[in-house]
Amino acid sequence: MDARRPDSNRIQLHDAGPMRALAHPVRLRLLGLLRIDGPATVGMLAERTGEAAGSISYHVSTLARHGFVEQAPELARDRRERWWRSAHEVTSWQSAEFVDDPDRRAASDALRRTVLEAYHRELLGALDAEAGLEPEWVAASDSSDGAAHLTLEEFQELGAELAAVRERWWARGREPREGARPVRWITHVFPRADA
């Protein structure tokens, strides 16, 4: 959802159709797998997700129709084998753009809810997986929150600083290397609803 990332390898959503397409939990997960793990076949994705191959094929086709994934024919060993890859590294949209458009606002809200539910499942999965990690990897993990009374300008500054930190580490850790593991960070900055 971060529109501040300067690279051109992104898809910026403006229409309700692609937002609704990505607001499906399986499609969101498939896109994430293709982005993090790299290209895969429908069979490989079915094995990783536990979903039926026919269902995966349908969801991948929907993602392709909206420009989120594309075929990777250079990886196929024969004409029958179809490999898929993410078409972009980043998907972003600006919810403020849709405030006066009920259809696009509803699609944006549905996608945001699906993303938040995916974050929740991922965080719970990470908690469950800690028992199998080395103690130093567990100690380096962090879950925290905070709150402050900020002006709009301070609130914007906080968001920009967090985005800069995310960008620095994203750029540094884009490629796998010796001793490195995939590490996730999830940040949210928002005005409290009851304030």
C-alpha cells in the first residue's frame, strides 16, 4: 500500500476491478508467494497452499487478467508446462483517492481488510514457528506498538520516517545471501478511531 516507493516495478491501483480481484485471500497469498519465493507452476503453488490445482489455476488466471502476474515461458521444460511470476514487486493504492467514490472506496476497503487479515494470519504463524527457531532469531524479533499526540505534520513526518526505514532494509535485503533468512516487517500508522 506504500505509494512512496520510488521504483518503477510497481502496480498502482486506481480501479475497483483489480482491487476486488486482489481482495481474495487465496489470490493475495499466491501473489505474495510469487513475489517472495519466485516463479512457480500451478502445481507448485497448489502444493505450497494446500489448495486444489484447479482452484489455483482459476486464481492465477484472475491475477493475470488484472496484470498482477505473468507467464514465465523461459522456465518451461516443454509446451505444456506453465510457469508464473509476479509482474511487479509492489502493489500500491491511495485510499484517500477513493473517498468520494463509493464503489472504489468499497473495493479499497475490502482489499485493505484482506491484507490486514493476511497480516494477522502471518503473525500468528510466526508465533507458532518460534519454537523451531534458534534463540537468537527469536530474541531479534519484535512486536510492539505505541501512541502519541501528534499534529497532522508530525503524523506525516512519522509515516515518512518509517517508510524510509522500510525502504532502506528492503533495498538491502532484496536478494537471498549466505546467513540470511526471509524476514518480514509490518507497520501501520493511523489516527485512532476514538480520538
